[in-house]
Amino acid sequence: MIRAISLALIVVVLLLPGVESAQMSGPPEPSQMTAETNPFFAVSTLPFQAPPFDKIQDSHYLPAIEEGMKQELAEIEAIANSAETATFDNTIVAMERSGALLNRVGKVFFALAQSNTNPTIQKIQTEVAPKLAVHRDAIVLNPKLFARVKSIHDQREKLGLDSDSRFLVERVYKQFVRGGAQLSDADKSALRELNQEQAKLTTEFRAKLLAANNAAAIVVDTREELVGLSDAEIAGAAQRAKDRGLEGKFVLTLQNTTRQPITTTMKNRALRLRIHKASAERGRGGENDTRPIATRLAQLRAQKAKLLGFPNHATFSLDDQMAETPARAEKLLTDLVAAATAKARGEAAKMQAIIDAEKGGFKLEAADWSYYAEKVRKADYDLDEAQVKPYFEMNRVLQDGAFFAANKMYGLTFKERTDLPVYHPDVRVFDVFDADGKPLALFYADYYSRPSKSGGAWMSTFVDQNGLTGTKPVVFNVCNFPKPAPGDPALLSYDHASTLFHEFGHALHGMFSAVKYPTISGTAVPRDFVEYPSQINEHWALEPTVLANYARHYKTNEPMPKELVEKIKKTTTFNQGFDTTEYLAAALLDMAWHSLPADAPPQDPDTFEPAALAKYGIAMAEVPPRYRTTFFSHIWGGGYAAGYYAYLWSEVLDHDTYYWFRENGGMTRKNGQRFRDMILSRGLTQPAAAMFKAFRGRDPEVEPLIIERGLKPATK
Ligand SMILES: [Zn+2]
């Protein structure tokens, strides 16, 4: 089966320009490719079948992907055209075993396209995206294959299957139906065309957004204008200007959110306004205009949904999620709008008071928020990043923090190994041993930022846990922590330390997988469930026993002073009005775009977006959506269409589960084992809602999230 490779867990899918040069030098024709000339053509002989990065070259990807598609199609044809009566083994299991080469190369290719890209890889991506869409349709829309799947599905209760196998049959059948297997031939052709157009447009969106982002970078003429920025930030801006042939000037690049962190300490209001305008208007007008793509993608997805029998894309998408219906997802979001915006208005009032006290003579705007929020943070929370960082040395956060917590809860131990090839010198590899000392997984950690890496942080796998073939998981985490100068320690902010725990939570979900079939293994769970194991793991970063073990001064080894710990805990509710509101606005904007019916006229983002925000009562000029339509890469360039709500949905599960741990003795070995047995090891062998309910003893409740985000009205 072709699986959704790597997209599900990508937080930010924006690609940065590569730094390495292209090295496409006449690769041999696919037919001449052998394991001798192309390492993807054979199963890796390294431990855990780890990718042989020392042998992999960019010229290997395209031939391996093409040959991989060819082989998988041949395997699928053989299953579909078999003269034998369809059985679970000769159809469903045979499909689970198919596509090994494509899976092998795809895992590595899409991982590196995010974490270590270059122009060659980007070019291949553009070329293969529509081909992979065609390939997937060739499988899902194969009528003979579907007839076999359907016959097994229809008699699944009588086949004596174990519960995992029966659930797999249901999943596979549903994937076919959702892929259009039941459509007429005419509708199938229409769907194929829409799928190809969608693949082309999403790739195009990413490319245009990348260009728009670069074009929107701010050129500043004098150092004086940058007053408030740190020496390191100014030096970085000067270097970027030099790289662009603008020696003597300064270039500020944009992060792919509306809010720009660089403005946090920027005293120059005119520059803040300029940066905000450039940020908010990215992708509007010029040759990098993404508006027509968004308009067409929204329409195209509605048309697809209609073909498949759904009123809109959101209904189609949510039908396969834990939330089940857009109404349930929207209810979670809209229920929080009043509390979030009230809190944001309170935060704004506080900042306006500062502006007025300083005789600023202006009304707080979105461009000013980060700058004045930082003043509030300093005044009310008295927390200085510079004070915190010496206690969060990266290696300690990883080994004495995340690894330590995993040992406490699950009995895991870790040992770094240096004998395996890596794709970049910054990548580290660890053996992971289970509580009984047996090998469990390989873990790759790629933590430092570099120009060839996309922004954000994510987890995925090079090899999935697969009970059919006996492969154990090879899991990786990628983050964007600033790389220290040679010889200096990597000191993390609390946010970054927390991100490390978050991604490691995803990693545990991949490592603990203990299921038979790859389609339902590891993190192959609904999008609104997948952030649950990662978010719960963030809690352990602040757990007193864990914190005491890792948060020690990198020079003196002194534990973090109690007052500082308290300050960090207190700041977890800082600026939550803004954070929650900007998130809700983006999530509701996503829902609005994907609730359009197929017969709606094409929508102009310039009018659609404000109307949608007004409809949900979340239009606040000072708090724009975290992503505006024109640079919302999660939904137009990634896999989160009608799915951006998933982070908050998962967070409900997370806080509710955290309260369960608190009620039951905290992060004990016994509680960890229970979480592993009922959630982390189960992949998608049961509906997500059933797994949660079994663990928690009831359906999820939203109250813990409201308390933890500090959104609860004081009167209650
Ligand atoms: Zn995550």
C-alpha cells in the first residue's frame, strides 16, 4: 500500500533555498539500476535496515522512485488479476507487503526534502508529486483490486480474523472508498484529473510561497534602525545582506507566521510596521501571488468531496478523523472564542497602558504586539531568557531530560553510536533498548538549524515498525535550534527544550509501535490524535523530578533555582489570549475555506478571509490569524486541509490525560506502562476515540485545557 509519506507530522512544510549545488550528472537508466549502482534497490544491510547515507546520492532518488512505482504497480496487478478467490492473505496482506522499494526510497527522499534539501531535490519533488498522485489512483481506482477488497470486507465477520486484522480490512476498505473506488468510470476520470491538479497546485503553492517569503525580506539601510536587536541578530542580518550582494545593509527574513519574532525587542516602530505589512501581505500580488492557487484548491477540493458524496471537503476530511464531523471540531474552537478574545483584549489593554504611560501617542496594532508583550513579560513575570538558557544545555535536556523521563516511565535506556552513516554531520544516532535490555529502535536526532532545513520541528521514520517483515522502527526528530560556535555549548530557551520533549513524544509513539500491519502501525493515526502522544510528553519537561535531573547550570552543575522554576511555570499562561486567538482564527479560517460547497463561486481571499473571521466572531485587528490565507502552508501546501484544528483537539486529549496521571500518582513506571500498552504501542488498531476512552475511562473533557491555558474566568 502506498502510505501518506512524511506529510502527516510536518509542522511547517515551507522549504528554504538549498545551499548545496545540484549534482545531476547523467544517472544510468532505471533498467540498468541494480543494488550495485543504486543503494535503494536492495534492503539495507545496516543494523535496523538503517539507510546507507554514505552511499546515497541525489541521482539515486528519481530512478528508485520510478522503479518503485513500477514494481508496486506490477505487484498490485498480480494481486488484482489473481485467479484465486480473494482471501485476507492473498489480497490484504499481499498489499501490505507490496511497494517495498517505493517505501524505502520515499522515506529517505521526503525526509531529506525537509531537513537537508537542495535544488536537485526540489526539482525532483516538483516532478514526482503529480506522478505519485497518478500512481496512487492507479491502485485505489483499480476495479478488480477493489472487488477483491470489497468481497473480503463484506464477509470480514465470518473469516475468523483477529481484531487487528479485521480492523485493517475496515481501514483498507475505507481508504479505497474514500479514494473513489466506488465511482463510475466517468467520475473516476474526473477524480484522477482533480487529484493531479491538486498535486501540481500544492507543489506550486510551496514554491511560490518560498519565493514570496524571500521577496518579502526587509532590507534595512542603517544599523541605527535596528535598535533593540541583539548583536548576534544584527550580525546575522548583515551577513544575509552580504549574501545577497547588499554589503553594508541589513536583511531581515520573515518567519512563516503572521507574527514576526524579530520584532520582540525592536524599538523602531516604523520598522515594526513595515515588517508586519510585508508579513501580512506575503503572497498577494506580483509574480508570487498565491491567491489564485488558494481559490482554486478550495474549489477543487469541494468538487472532489462532491464526487465522493460529501457536501464539502471538511465533512469528507473529518469523516476519517477522531472528531468525525466538522460540527464537533468547530464546536471545540468556537466554544473557546469568547474566553480567548476576552483574555486577548485584557492583554491588549495592559499593553495600551504601557504605550500611554510612555506617551507613545498611538493605538496598539498587530505590529506592536510582540514588542509590548515582551515588556509585560519582563514586568509581570520577570523572566529573562538569558537567565534560563545556561540551565538548558541541549545534550542534558536530551539525555538527562527526555531520555531520563522515558527511562522513568517506560524503562528505556539509550546509547549513542557513531558507526552508522548520517546525512549531515550534525545528526546523532542512538540505540534504544527496552526495559528488558532488548533492542527496541534506532533514534536519529538532527537538532541544529541550517539553511537547507525547513523551519519548525517534526518527527518521522526511515523504517516503520512492521510485524509482517519484523522490521523495528528507525525514528528521527528534526528541530531548528541555533547552532553554537565551535566549542560552545548549545543553550536552549525553555520553548526549545519543550519542543525537544514534544518531538521526542512523537518518537516514542513510533518506537513503541507493536502491531502487525504497516498501514496501521506507529503514528499512522488520525491527524487529530497524532499530536496527543507528543503533547503529553511536553508535560514531563516541567515535572519536578525530571527538571531536577536535567536543568543544571552548564558550568557549575548547580540545579536551577526554585524561583526561576516558578517563573517558568508561571509564564506558561503568558500571552495565552493572543496565542489562543491567533490559533483559533487560523483554524476557523481553514474550516471556512473547506466548508464551501462545490457549486459556490470561486472566492476572492481578500474578501473571503475577513468575512469568515467576522462570522466566527474572532476578527480582532490586533490579533490576526496565525496564518493568513496567502501563506497558510499547512492547508494549501501540506496535509492539514480542514485539519488545522487538530492541534487543539489533541491538546484536549493531552491535558485530560495529564490530569489522569496526576490523579493516579504521576509519571510512575506502572502508569507509563499502561499508557504504552493502551496508546503508544497500538498504532491504529482501534478507533482513536475508543483507545482514548479505554485509557481515560470516559470521553475527553475540555476543562483541563481551559485551566492549563489560563483561560478560565476568575469568577468560576
Ligand atoms: Zn507534533
